[in-house]
Amino acid sequence: NFEGGIDPSSIDLKAGTADVKYNIYVARVAVVEITGNTRTKDAVIRRELRVRPGQVLNTDAIKRDYERLNSLGFFSKIEPDIKEGPDPKKPQLVTVVWHVTEQRTAQASVGFGYSGGLTGQGLYGTLGFSDNNLHGTGNSASIQFEKGARTSVAQLSASVPYLGSTPQSMKYSLSGSLFTNSSTYYYPVYNVSTSGITSIGCSVN
């Protein structure tokens, strides 16, 4: 944005000259607004944004923020918008608005099957549930059960992409899983086996 005009004090009628002054304003972000999210918490969206109040408006940075939000998988539609204001007396300040449309992030599954033979599972059923935006926190969790006449499997996993809200704690993520299975086969003799695995990981983003 810019404002310009003739400086009245510089007008020289005899010479036919005058000074023209321009005031150029670099657009800066004054406010970042988020609309449309009914489940996902504002803090979960804002921690992905790198364009923040006080910074010079940069279209490439807006595109990168769009990509970060889109990669979450929480939204079916994301629309950035640049509005004037909030102070009409300061045209260089603008408001960045993120319009988001949420989509379903939880999935549930139920299944049945039969596997015959000496090494088959026999009649079995499966039950699973997963959500990559648990309660709108951005955390993910999944649970899976499989139970059959000869086998039994259970798995629980969870992931926390940010351990806190401070810049330092947001560098760390945590994920973990619990897994156990057991099987009983009659080939060629009665055999029972069980196993369990527990894994927890921590990473720096």
C-alpha cells in the first residue's frame, strides 16, 4: 500500500515544478483469525502456522502454512483470505483469515472370517477403532482386536506430535504401542505360544 501527493510547500509556479512524495507501507499481519473449526481446537491449528502477527505478509509463507494444515488430514477444505484492517487508519496492517471445513478423522471397523486347515485360524472376528485427531487435540490413537478359535491379537498405539505448547516443548513428539498375541495349533502336536511387545518412542521434530 502507498499514499502519495504533491507537497504544497514545494510548489514553484514560475518554474512549474513541485515535489511529489510517496509513503510506501509494507503490509504486515495484525491479526490471524480461524473460522469453521467446530472440533479441532484453535491451538492445534495455530501451532502449525508460521505467519503470525507482526510479520511482513508473504504469499510464499501463506502457501507453506496452507500445506502444513492440509497435511494434517483434519480438513476437507482450507481457504486463506487476506482482509484489510483491523485499524482503518493503518492500511499497512492486514488480517489473515483461515477458513477451514472439518472432515471425519475417526474410523471404526468390524469384521469376521474363517481360515481352515491345521494351521488356520478357524473362525475369527476383528474389531478396530482409530482417530488421528482425538477430541480435536491433534493427537492420534488406535486400538485393534482380533480373536479366533486358535489366535488372539490385541494392539494399542498412540501418538502425541507436540509434547507441550512452549516453543521448546513443541520440538518433541512421543509415540508408543502395546502389542500382544497368542496362538494355539494342533500341528503335529498340541502347541501354545504367546508373545507381547511394548515400544515407546520419542523424536525431535
